[in-house]
Amino acid sequence: MKPADREQWILAWLRKRQELSATKWRVDVLDANFVDMYIDATKATFKPSCFGAHNCRQLGRDLSRLYTQGRLTRCTAGISDGLCYQGFPRWVWSYALKEQA
């Protein structure tokens, strides 16, 4: 799948979740359901994980590119202390749709 198509998939997924939620919907690379759906939709390569989300570098690059383009906002999301000792990072970027002016 081409980068523009992957980006449109991410934006459409976030818009749909935003419509269904009363609060701002955020995603990150540790959201297992989101990562699995992205992999299924885009056929992106990934490194399987026995626990939590699979490692999909393409998803991280696509989210970062959408942020750089000004289409998403991002903030840090901390990970609980117990998990960082099991190979998880201490924090990840969490992304949301940019509010329209």
C-alpha cells in the first residue's frame, strides 16, 4: 500500500473513533487493536510480540509523518513502571486528530 493510502487509512480510523467517542481519541504504537487493524489493512511487515502490540515500524513512521504534515497532534504517554522492566519503553508518542480551526 502506498504511503498516502496508509495515511488516509489512519486518518479515517481516527475520524470514525472520534465520531463514536465523547472525548478526544488517541492512538499509539502500543495500542494492540489499532496496530493489528493497521497491519491487516496495509499488509505492513511487523515483528510479532507474545504480549501487547506487535512491533510495526511502518506504523510509527506513518504516524510521525502525519504529525510532521500538521494533520495529527501528539503528546507523550507514560508507561507504568512495572512494564518498562519487561521490555516496554517508559513513554511513547500518543497521536490524535488535529482540531480544525
